[in-house]
Amino acid sequence: MRKPRAKRGVQDLSAQSTERSEEARNAQHGCALGAPERLRRRADFLNAAKGKRFHARGLTLQVAPRRTSPVPTALQAGLPANSAASDISMMAPSGQGERLGDVPATPPRFGFTVTKKCGGAVQRNRIRRRLKEAVRLLQPLPGRPANDYVILARPEALGMSFLALQAEISRALGKIDTRKNLPPTRHDRDP
């Protein structure tokens, strides 16, 4: 016999009560370190794919500066859309000196990609969990602020020791800014 479904209002309340802050989840599981911010949207993954790359043992690291939000600044500040941009700049606390369109100093975000080349669903999930934990335990996080990082896993990531995996991630994060890892540039020929 099936359990009767709850009414719509009851489902909404239960969904709101199950949402918890990141700090509360970490405290509940006994994690002293908070997990870094995650990439969730496909557009952010595609943006990182256009940036720099570094190939390491067991993974490939991609990085790109964070894209500015497509939402108008007036809407972000909670103001009506017809308010002037000068009003927004006057509302900013003194000493910050942020211009409109600038990305504030926010922590780096990380995304993880594990393809079917790495194995079945069980292997892929194990690799993803290992990568997420390795990044979480890197303190201080060596990533640059306001950048998006994507870690593409290889099948070797499952067989590596955890310390070796952490060392490869930190080495990749340190070397990604070298000159030779820049994306290829197209030189258009002028007639």
C-alpha cells in the first residue's frame, strides 16, 4: 500500500527546512575545513575550458577568470531597474573603490569532470569524491581569487595514493600561471 502524497504547501515547507548552510553541514560531519565553492553551471565549465590548461599525472587542470554576472548591477543591489548607476556607486561603503562591472575578490571556485573513459559509474564517483576531498584538504587553498578551476580526471587518479593526488593538484595549481600554459592564440592574417 502506497503512502499518500503530501499537499503542495507541505512539500515546500519540508524543502525549506532541509536547506542548511555550508557551515552547518561541515560542523555536523565533524569537518573543520570548509569545502571550496563549486562550479555548477555548464557555462562556467565551458568558460574554464577556453582558458589555460596544465596536464599533470592523473588530471588536467583548466582555469579561467570568473565571468561577470549577466544580471544588471541595479538588480544585484536590490534596487529598481530604473535607478541610476551613480546611485549604486554612492551606496558602496567608502574605501572599497569598486567600479561597476568589477568582480570583487571572491574565493576561487572548483568544478570536477570525470568522463566515461575513467570507468563505470562506481569508479567515476570514487574518483570525483577523492578529487573533492583532496581539494578540500589543501589549506591554504592555492587558487587565485575570482578564478574558476575545472579538474578533468584521468583513470590514473583512482590508482594514485591520496598524498600523491594532493601533491599533483597543488603542483598543477602552482604551475598553471606559467607563460607556456596560455591558450593558443589565433593570428589573423591581414591581406
